[in-house]
Amino acid sequence: MNPLRQWKNELTAQRAVKVLAEKGYNAVYAKSLAEAREKLFEMIPEGSSIGLGGSETLAAMNILEELRTDKYRLFDRYNCKNHFEVCRDSLMSDVFISGTNAVTLNGELVNIDCSGSRTAAIMYGPRKVIVVVGANKIVPDIAHALERLKEIAPMNVKRLHHGCPCETTGFCADCNAPNRMCNHIGITLNAQKFPGRLNVIVVAEEAGF
């Protein structure tokens, strides 16, 4: 990565950690995805039941192989017969691990979902939530976060082949397609209610989209 961009990412990530901590999150800085992976597993007690949100950031961290060992009880959304039931079980997991679509410099998490299982789990259910976010997803405020959701939606549709209009055009049309992906928006304003529940690892690298 260009050293100037890396410098900017580091400062942005550090600023986000400070703001998130002030809002009650357990916010942790990681310089790289490799360091973020180490910090993530430090937060998960062995024997925990684990739920997952679909995430390109988590995929880049290569955590599935470890989570599938007998150290944990994984609700494996990527290897199951009934995806709906696995997502329901994940809502009561000990630890839920996810990416996020945007983090604001006011300390808010902003997410858009197809089924709502990820937004629901971040808000309530699992005893602990661990969110990993790259510096590319840090935005000034909620308005910019909502703009970002529309920008990334076509890439997510293309990745999962949902067949919405944006898969062809590359631009969100706020469609009414039968297989529409963008059905639920969740905004977490702060983490004061349950101290220690919402954990955010902010990475000074670009991760996911």
C-alpha cells in the first residue's frame, strides 16, 4: 500500500477507536488483518458457541478453519442444510462475529441486510458481539454511511448473484426485485447499555467493501 495512504488509514483508525470507546464500545486498534485476527481470538473463550455474519472482511482474515475446530461450537452458515435455522440459532450464540458496512466518526455502526439476521444479532441476542472493520469503511456521519450502503450494494449483489437490477447496472435503483438484498438497515448509536457486549476491532487496512 502507498505509505501515505497507510499513514492516513492509521490515523483514521486510531481516531475511530477513540470515538467508539467514548461511546461505550470495547474498541481495539489493529494495524493489519493478521493482528486483528489475533485480537479476535483473544476475545473468544474456548467452548463458546459462535454465530457469524456474512462478511468479506472475515473471509480475508481466514478464521473459519480455526472456528470449525473442537475448541468452539460454530453455527456454520457456510456449511449447513438449513441456513434460516442456523441464523436463528446464531441469535442466541455466546459470541457473534461480523463485519460492518460503515462506522462513523460519531461512533455509530450502520449496516444493511438481506434477511436481517446480522443487524438483529448486532443489536440484541448474542452475549458478545465482535465487529471487525477496515479503515475504508470509516465515514464522517450517518448520512455518509447511508450513501455508502448504496455504493456497495451492487458489489454485494454481484458477489451473491441475487439477480437484482444493480447486478447488471452497477448502480442501486432501490428496486422491488423478488430477491432484493437490501431489506433491513440497522443503526447502532452507542454501546452504553450492556458494557463489554459490543466489541469493535478497527483495522488500519482496507478490508471488505
